Amino acid sequence: MFLQNQKCVSLISVHGDPSAEIGKEEAGGQNVYVRQVGEALSRQGWRVDMFTRRSDPDQPAVVQHNERCRTIRITAGAQAFIPRDELFEYLPTFVQGFLKFQRQSGSQCRVIHTNYWLSSWVGMQLKKMLPVSQVHTYHSLGAVKYQSIPTVPLVASTRLEVEKNCLETAERIVATSPQERDHMRSLVSTKGNIDIIPCGTDVTHFGSVSREEGRQKLGIAPDKKVILYVGRFDPRKGIETLVRAVGRSSIRERGHLKLIIGGGSRPGQSDGLERERIEDIVAELGIGNITQFPGRLSPAELPNYYAAADVCVVPSHYEPFGLVAIEAMACGTPVIASNVGGLQFTVVSEGTGLLVPPKDDAAFAMAIDRILMNPDWQQQLGQSARQHVEEKFSWDGVASQLGDLYLRLMESSKVTPVSA
Ligand code: UDP
């Protein structure tokens, strides 16, 4: 039965489980986006079902986040971690699982919002079978990603084709920044309807801790200059550039510098080739004594780290949006980021931090020194950063823009919505 009279949306995120532990394996910005958008929409009266793939037999099939918002895990392929590049063959099973769940639960939403190209394929299949409107957020574009990696995966041509079909056929595409929209237009297709609605962050959670408190909790002395990275261990994230920049920084000799590389698994656990590669470079540069790898940082710990840092560095080669940059800015910490993708939209160079060319460790080193050597300017940048995020990137604001978009689609398909 269709929920004709309800504000109701299905968020589909095949590989990005909104209930997963963030920062591990492939869990990152997409998981955060889906979970936060889902919960914020539910606070605004929407009924939200978030569909994802079950990747562990111990995971519950349904997680109820609040009265109106739940995660639903569909079995498609082994109930184990499967890298996203190997998931395509399981998507038809995912579609069947989605339909079965809806039949059994007796409810269907008129709007589906798909996330990442894998889910876009699922959405396009569902549209053939159900009277639903599709909204899609890419999170990452194959056409951009494949420009920056030496060997493309086997699934590349399928991904590019699916991304083009989706752009041309979905009712609305959500680009999270003007830069992402421009990439869609120049590299994917000139057809299709694109709206720009940014990603958001929890401005109450991020910004709840002062610099002094953060440092106290983490046992960091007030005279230390702290440089922070937060994110996954993936070559695209450019951690190597940061590490090499710290190796060059002229502040390093003064012995006050501390580099914290947060994310990945806890110390002692294996975290794949990139983690080992970065640790080798740290050792080669002789900065092991000032570098710390605390592993995955929980949502409760993150505000302490961001607040304790003098600067947060986002050295990605490419970043469609980059949640870490706005989280750090919300905590009043200036951001030095690569001058790419969504980071150009979120970080105001010379206003809330600095933008520098990607992969250029000399430029990153200079930017780090500039900010760390000018504590007054650092403080000003941090204050403006907080203000900038409050004004532009709160999740409630993002969810209400998405909610308006869904309502417009429901209205154009002649459904009259009322609050759930
Ligand atoms: N994250 C986290 N703990 C970690 C590392 C990352 O909670 O140890 C979160 C981080 O706070 C952010 C997300 O993972 O919300 C990463 O999103 P981003 O858009 O920066 O990068 P992506 O992973 O999507 O490439």
C-alpha cells in the first residue's frame, strides 16, 4: 500500500550502512550523510526508511533510530564485508529484498532517495516496477575518480554508464556543491535536473568542547602545535602529502609539533596497505616520535580532537564534499585543504583556513607554518569558520531543503502530503 497521505521517503544506501561504525573500512561520509539526513527529516515529520545491505550475520535486520526513522538491512550476497567495486552483481537480489520487505511491511513511499551509483541502479530498477520518483546523490563520481587513479577497476565502464543513465533519468539529482554539479555537466551529461543542496554537520555536537577542554581530555600540553587529520586510509585522501608536509615544516625543529592521524582501526589491528604505507613514510621521514595514530575516533571523541587541534588538514586528491572540513570548522578549527571539489565550496581561503594545490607537500607545509606561526590569525580564522558552518551547513537546514524537494516531487505526482 502506498502511503499517499504521508511525508515518507526511502533512503537507499546499498554499501553505506547508516548504522555502521564510521571511519572503518569503507564507512565514511555517505554513512554519516544518510543517517543524519534520515534523522533530521524524521524530526521534521517525515517517516524515513533507510535501506542498506546486511554485511554481518550478527547485525539486526531492522534498527529503529526513533519512532519515525529506521535502518532496514537487506540480505544480498554474503553477510560479510564485500568491497563496493564487487557489489554490482548482488544488486538484483537487493531489489528483490527491497520489494519483499515492502510487501511484508505493507508500506511504500512515493519518493526514493538513492546514494552512490550502486544504489542509483537499484532506484532505476524500482522505477520500472513502482510509481516512485527518484532523487539521487552521487557522493563520488566515477568520471572524476578514474582520472586520479592509475588503474581503473573492472566495474568502471558499468559504473560510468549507470551514472550517466541516472543523471539523465532521475527526477532530481542532488549535487552537494557547485563544483560537483560542474563535474556532472562537463564529464557525465548535459541532460538531467540538478539541484545544489550541501552536506551538513551537527553544529551542536561539533563545537560543544573548548580548546582547553579538548586538550585536557586528550592529555595534550597547551604549548603543543597540533595538526590533525581525520578520515579513512585511502590513497585518494592524500595522507602522504600531509605527512611529507609535516616532514618539511619549519616549526618541526622547535619540537612543539604533534601530528595526529585519526581514522582506521584501533592500534594493533590491521588496516590494510595504505595504513602500512603511511606508517613507512612516517618512519622514513623520522617523524614517528611526533606522530600518533589513535585509530577510529568515535562520534563522542571527535569534538575533543577537532577542538584540541590548531589546524585540521584535508589533503584529498579529490573530494566531492568533505564532511571532515565542516566538522573541524564547526569546532572553531581552521582548515587547510586541497583546492579541489567540495572543499572549494566549504573552506574560504584566507577566511576560514587555506586552500592549496593537491599533492603539493611544499605548499601544504607553507600553509601549516603560516597558520601555526600566527596564533591571533589562527584564532580569527577559527571563529569565522564556526560562524560560516552555523550559517550554511547544519543538518536541519539540509534536511529541510531535501524535504522541500521531495514535497515538490510528491505534488507533481499528485499526492497530497500531511505530517506523519
Ligand atoms: N569519521 C569518524 N571517525 C573516524 C574517521 C572518520 O567518525 O575515525 C567520520 C568523519 O567524522 C566524517 C566521515 O567519517 O563524518 C568522513 O566523511 P568525509 O566526507 O570527510 O570523507 P569520506 O569518507 O566520505 O570520503
